Amino acid sequence: GENVEQHPSTLSVQEGDSAVIKCTYSDSASNYFPWYKQELGKRPQLIIDIRSNVGEKKDQRIAVTLNKTAKHFSLHITETQPEDSAVYFCAASKGGSNYKLTFGKGTLLTVNP
Amino acid sequence: GAGVSQSPSNKVTEKGKDVELRCDPISGHTALYWYRQSLGQGLEFLIYFQGNSAPDKSGLPSDRFSAERTGGSVSTLTIQRTQQEDSAVYLCASSGTGVEQYFGPGTRLTVT
């Protein structure tokens, strides 16, 4: 089955700096890649997603890039703010009639003021 | 509108007891997923329901776990003869015509 690796497991940055989280996947049939943000004690929230027919997608300070050949995708957060501090999860799905997600282990992002 | 809701928010049970966890998806969402989040394993897929199709049970860790979805809406996840390794947060998610999955707040299960 699908395997998703996520790095780093923890990331500490200064406010205003950029943060990058990287994920690799094993199943070349995967075609949907969402990113979730989870604050302590809260539910995971979808922040951005990308499909395999697109190489990059941007939403304000957040962007995701996808390299299908290398089977990796990355989350980029620019101008980080303390409220960006949370655990971020990447995930992959093969889609079709079943979008069950395989998640990475998560990255704890800390933005220091 | 209302998001995905789950109940109870917390459940403490003794080893060997059965538990039922409930999920109310977003109204009109035909797809419903259960995931488990534990410290050592991250977020793991358990089961998927889509309309009247047969559910995808491929993620259920043992035959002590089962789930049903009545009337295409509410779903119940049942764990029989609970074990300590079942302690985790059980998350439900639903999606509609799009692929985006929206999560509920989860049920934290503690088996003592």
C-alpha cells in the first residue's frame, strides 16, 4: 500500500521567516495531496491541496509544490506568524471512487516571536 | 453550516468492555471516513463509506472493530472487548461532491 514519509518531524523558525515541510510518497497512482494543520487539542483542518495535474498551487502565504516524477511534494509557508504554530500533516490518496488518505507522521512547527 | 460532529468527546472504559463512537457528518455529504490518531502511529485510515456502496474496511485493525452507517448519514464505530492499545483519538471525516475531507473534533478513547 501507499507509504508517506514526512520531514522534518520538528521545525522551529523565527517570525517572518519561511518554513518548508517535505513529503515523499511511494505509490505512483496517488493523485491527490492535501495538507492539514492541527492545533493542540483541535481537529485537523485542511489548509491547501493539490492534484497531480498541477505542479504548484498558492493561497496567500501558503504554497504547495508537487514533483510527480520524484514522488514528492512540499508545503511552503512564507512570512510565518506565531499563529502558524501547529502540527502539519501531509497526505496522499489515489482517488477514483475512494479518497482514503495515507498520512505522514506530522511536523511540529514552532514560530518564535 | 454545521460541521462534522462526534460524540462522546471523551470516553474512559475498562479493558474488555465494548464502546460505541458516533459521527454525524456534514448534511448532504455522501462520503464518510473513520481514522485513528495515536502517538506512535499518527493518523491511520480505518473504514470508508460512500452512499450505498459496500464499505472499504481495509484499515480496521482487528475483527473487534466494526462500523455501520445508517440511512446514509450517521455512523457508529464499535470496538468490542477493548484493549489498552485501542486508546487513541478516533476521528471522523466527511466529504461531499468534492474530494476535500472535513474532520470532526474526535473522540478521545482511554482504555484502563
